[in-house]
Amino acid sequence: MQADQQETPAVPPFPATGRRVLVSGASRGIGRAVAWAFAANGDRVAVHWASRREDAEATLAGLPGTGHVLLGADLADPDGAARLAEETTAALGGIDVLVNNAAVNTAHPPAGTAYADWTAAWRQHVSVNLLGTANLSHLAADRMIAQGTGGRIVNVGSRGAFRGEPDHPAYGATKAAVHALGQSLAVALAPYGIAVTSVAPGFVETDRVAHRLAGEQGAAIRAQSPFGRVAAPEEIASAVLWLASPEALWASGTVVDLNGASHLRT
């Protein structure tokens, strides 16, 4: 090959807009902000919900653009994940981008939690946070490979995977596993033009953690960052949108810290 010749890409260029996007756990908080960011970018979005249909309907109603769809599924059930992928494909015509945001996070500190509650918490976290993410990623990747146009998978992990979650150990452990899963998939799926990345947010101002951000506890949490605050959901969504862009292909395999310098990894 001549020095001035360029090798033909293995897959066609990945589009910057007009994509078919599935956002799991999009009822509120980070998921809602992510869905809005993609819709504002000119993409069509499948808004997934598990238990908060009314919130998800509000998310859908607030999205700019047209062609969006609301889909419910229990991601703890492998069949539920399969139905969600099928319904997304039917509604949007395929899947170009998957954002794995759905997660559970219930307190279960080792000291003081009954064993039955402890085991139940671990089963729930593993089923939704890890296996739900793994299953949906497999289903979406299958479709991206069949489409032949590449794709993007972005996982929403957590700072807790690195910093530790003493009252929520299963959450921290499953988010660490999600980061590792994303890196394995990044290597496996690169030949098909599919980039896989993860973000690791610290505290984000959402309804789910509003009670923890009140009073003295909230002041202490904000003080963890030298900026003296926690993130807005839109800040996480902006990073996710970029990681799903054509320009971010070379970021595949990375875990992006989004914690306002509240925890620095070495």
C-alpha cells in the first residue's frame, strides 16, 4: 500500500446524530438527563422504566424532537431484558447506542443487617446492576454487529467502585464489576466498530439521594469536592453524550471519573 493511501474502514462511519438510542433506567435523575441530551442531539430515544412508569412518562413528554418511545421491563429477568431489546428494535428500527444506567442501591451495612436481608440485597444488586447490564449489552451488541455500522455502549458506574461503599457494599461491588465488564467488551467488540466505555460519577443531585444531601450530612458530602458541591445530572449526561459520539471511538475501554476531584485514583 502506498504511503498516501488510506485503508478502508472495517465499518461505515458512525453517525453523529439521528441514532437509535436505548437508555435504561430513564425515569428520572441521570437517566432522564441522558435521554434528554440524546434527544436534543437529534437522536431517537427509547426511555426504559422498571417501576416508575409515571416518572418515565414525564421524561418522555419532556424530550425534544419526535420518534421517542416508552418501554417497561424488569432487567433482573433475562427474558425482560430480551423483550426490551426486541421492543426497542421494533420501535426504533435498530439500536445504535445503549446507555446502561438502570441500577438499584439500597442500604445494607454489614453490621446490623440481618443475614436474610443481606443475601436478598446482594441478589437484587447483582441481578439488576451487573447481570441486567451484561445481558442488555449482549443483546444490543448482537444488533449492532448485525447492522454492520458500529455502535456505542456506555455504562453508568460509580465512584463507589473505587472509594468503597460501607453502607452499600453490593452497590460498590457490582459497579466495579460493571467497569470491568465494559473493559472486556471494549476489547471484544472493537473489531465490529463498537466502542464501550464507562463513567464513574460521584454524588449527583437526584431525587434518589435527596435525603442524603440535606442538613449536615449533605454539607459533608459537598465538602468532599474542592468545588464545594455535587454534580448536576446534566453534567453526567454531557459526558455520556460525548462518549457515544463518533469522535470518542478512541476512548473505548476507559472509565471516566466524574466526581469533581472528590476521589482521585492513581
